[in-house]
Amino acid sequence: METKNRIITRTVRIGKNLLMGGGNPIVVQTMCNTHTSDVEATVAQIRELSEAGAELVRITVPGLQDVPKVKEIMEILRSEGNFVPVVADIHFSADTAIAVAPLVEKVRINPGNFHKNYETARELFIKFIAVCKQHDTAIRIGVNYGSLGAQITEKFGNTPLGMAMAALDWIKMCEQEGFHNYVVSLKASNTVTMSRAYSSLINLLKESDMEIPPMHVGVTEAGGGDTGRIKSCVGIATVLSEGIGDTIRVSLTEPPVNEIPVARYLAHAEKGDPMLDAAITWGPKLLKGEIDRIPEDAGVSQYLDDEIMQAARRRFYKPDYIACPGCGRTMYNLQETFEQVKARTSHLKDIVIAVMGCIVNGPGEMADADWGYVGEGGGKVSIYKKGQPILRHVPDYEAIDKLLELITQHTEEDL
Ligand code: SF4
């Protein structure tokens, strides 16, 4: 991978010992897919992930009822001498973010989701910052494509620039509050969108003459298997090749421990895996428009050529799948269902199918999908078409059949 000189960001300290940004080595991180309410399973997974090389581990905290569980998890880990910094992943609930901030090393939030009303969201974010300041807790401002809020989309659309502007807004607020212990991410499942969003934000910060915070880089909902690995490498390597990136997460719809070798490969610029090397070499050139195809004499197999071209969104030889990695909010056996959906839809073309673990975040995070399979909980599934639910409460044992039925019916109607 040709890498520009790394952009020097501000150094942020996560917990006592982990330094992120400021030219420090790229931090490898991942996220548990256990239910946080299951303390034993979550502690066991954090242990497994930290032993496998995760330097930072995230756990989901769906609501206030889970905060005491986080306390228990932290106490057990620390009493065992495991000091891996833990990140609490919060969606929507400012109360939960505020309650959990004193217990963990870092909290990931999308402040825009704190409230539908922008002014209220700002007020809640300021309250949250004050708590983080008091307890020396770091923050990740996690902006995701598809959940930017009307305030941004009305002016900039659902675009990479819109993502960068949303982040800039919250960055400015942190600075105004004198809070500097934060990291920023701009994630999308579309590699073109995510890579452009990071470049846009860096340009905006440079234009404003502002110090650049550490950047957390990742492709969301990349799926699993070769496709998920290739898509992640294409997107993340492109951003790294621009000199951007202080921490990375490879999201795979697989056990989270499988993410770590791929993330380490990217973070440490390793070589020797032909598939990852091809994705890392050719993906950035394709995404940045330096080439239109992988040269024939590059020694890349037809299969890898197809996969890399699709990951770079240059040629689609099979459906594009979006699948979340799963977390403590996941409502069903995500990996098994995703494999079944892929097996039964692989004959389709020019279609984006999303398989999402929960109804809370799934719909927002699959903004580009033509079709969505979203777990509701209690063995029920919602089926979405172009971001709108068209069938709710479908029993999971018949949901894939229904999805296929609807796709066929709508394809025929569209003909
Ligand atoms: S969409 Fe998937 S990864 Fe995101 S919160 Fe829901 S279950 Fe977790």
C-alpha cells in the first residue's frame, strides 16, 4: 500500500495506558457480540479478544438497565488484572451515556441521535461532555451514513460531505467546551462514501486551522467471509493510504475474534496473504480513480478481481450484501441467517440486500439497501424495501421465503 505521510493528529489517552493519535501505532479494536446483561459471557469474550490482540474492546449498552452490568464487568476484569480499555457503545440514550461514562475508559456516541430536536441534542451532548471531563473518559463521535439527521441532510444531503459536516459540528462543540479527549469516525458500508467522508473532514479541519483529532476508521456492515475481508481492506486501506487513521476496526459478521488478524494485518502493513494483499494494493487505486481495472498481468485470479472490483463499486457480479457484525443488541442468529440469505439470493444481480441484527439501529444503518431483513426480537423479522418496512412481525422461520417472494414479485412489477 502506498501511504502518504501519516497526518499527525492530537494524542488522546484512553484509560491509563493507551495512547491514540499523535503518530502512535495504529490501535486495533473490536466489539463484543454478547449481550452485556450476560456478564459472564461478556467478560469471557473481552478476555478472549484482548488475548487475541484487541487493544480496545467495545460493548453495547442498550439502556440504563445495563449500566450496573457494565460495572460488574469492569470490576471482574480489573480484579483479574485485565486492563484492556473498554468502550461503551450507546445509541440514542443520553441518560445511558451519562450514567456509563464514569465506569468505562471511552464512550461511543452519535450525538445527533441523542434527540430528534437538534438544540436538545446539543444540550444533552454538553451535559455528557461535562461528565466525561470530570471522569477523564474519552469519547468517540461516531457519525454513520444514513443517520445524519434533518439538520444536515437538508443542507448537504446524505453525502460524504454531509457526514463530515455533522462530525465538524460536534467537534466544534467539544472544542468550545474545552474537551479534547475525543476520537472521530465516519463510517458507511459503501467504501466510496466512507473514504470520501474522511478526506472531506480532514480538508474541513485544515481549512478551519483546527487541530485534527484521532481518526477511527472502518467500513460498517461489511458482511463476512472473503467478501467482508476484501471490502474492509479496500475501504480501510484507501483511507490509510491518505495518511488518515489512528485506530481501526474491521467489522465482520462472524465471531469478533476473527476480525483481529485482518485489522492487525492492515494496522501493521503486513504482507503475505495473497487475498488481503490484492485488496490492499488494488482497492485504493480503484477507489481513488487512479485505475479503472486491475491490470491483467497483476496475477490476480478472476474471483479476486470480481470481489475487489465489487468492493470498490466498479463492477457488480453478485448482489451487494450489507450485514451488521452483530452486537449485544442482536435479536437472532445473525451469522447463520446471513449465510442462508446469501445462499438463496446469490443468483440475483444489481440488488443490495441488508441483513441487520436489530430494529433499533438496523434500518438507519442500511440506508443504501434495496431490501432489508431486520430482526425485531421475539423470533420476528421486519422486511424493508428501500428503507421502508413493508412487512412486519414475520416469524423468522418463514422470513427468508417471504423476502424472496417479495423480491421476485417486485422485480416482475418493475419489469
Ligand atoms: S444493527 Fe447490528 S451491530 Fe448495529 S446495533 Fe443493531 S445488532 Fe448491533
